[in-house]
Amino acid sequence: MDKSKITKAFRELRKYGYVAKQNFWCCQSCAWADLTDKEAEKAVFYHEQDNQDLKEDGTCHLAWSGDGQLIVETLRKHEIKVDWDGTNNTRIRIEL
């Protein structure tokens, strides 16, 4: 599984002030708990369980906070397929 598109998109999101991490912690609860309050304001990541989905079928869900539209636009700019309903309480699904 080539994750270079995600790496490039996350690198760009870090330029916008996001904490952007791949395979970050074991689960969403542990990952959010590891972030400071300030980091949690603008974050995007997938965790170990999501990484397994990515390996198996090329899809996973991203946990995020901040500007969802900017995150989605950045992912699409890097040729990552995105499915998101536009609401703040829904994770962003990506497909490589």
C-alpha cells in the first residue's frame, strides 16, 4: 500500500498549522488523549485500527478537528478519494 499521497497531503496540512499523523496510537480515544488542547483544535489523523483497514481494502476514516472543508480540499488536491457529509461530527472517509 503506497501511502505517499497521504504523506504529501498531511505535510501540506501541517503548513496550515494542523497536527497531521498517520498510524497514530491504537485507537481514536488514545490518540485524542495524547494531543494537547491546542493541538486538538486543528488535527487530522488515522490510528492503528484505521491503518489496518487501509492495508486491507485501501480505505480508512480520518479523525479530525478544524476546517473540514480545507482538509477535504487538500486531500483531493493530492488525488485521494474523499467521502464526507460535510458535518463536524462525521469522520472523513478516504480511499487510495
